[in-house]
Amino acid sequence: MERICTQCHAVLAADTVADWCPACGGALTGRPLDPALHRPSTPKAEVDHRGIVLPRRHALGGIITPQ
């Protein structure tokens, strides 16, 4: 399960200890992991200083978003 904010949809890292969203103060909820987005060959996710997982970036620039 990954934790996601119900208000701003920020995804928190697994090791982040928080009861509320560090970005907006919204409530956190759990959702099952999507196997299509979490392949073993994908690089480790970048996490900012608040414990929020940042979007993946393409090698040439821009953000990779799932369809």
C-alpha cells in the first residue's frame, strides 16, 4: 500500500512518518500499488525534503505521467 493525500494527491514515500499531508495538511489514505508503475527495472523514486515522491523525469527532460 502506498499513502496518498486525498486533497492534493501527493504520494508519500514508504519511510515517511506523517499523519497528515506535509504539502497541504490534507488527510492521507492508502491505495494498492500499481504493478505497471513499479517495475523492478525502474530507478528508485526521488523523494523531496518533506517525504513526497517526485514525478519521474525523462532523460531528455519533462515529466513522465502514466496514461
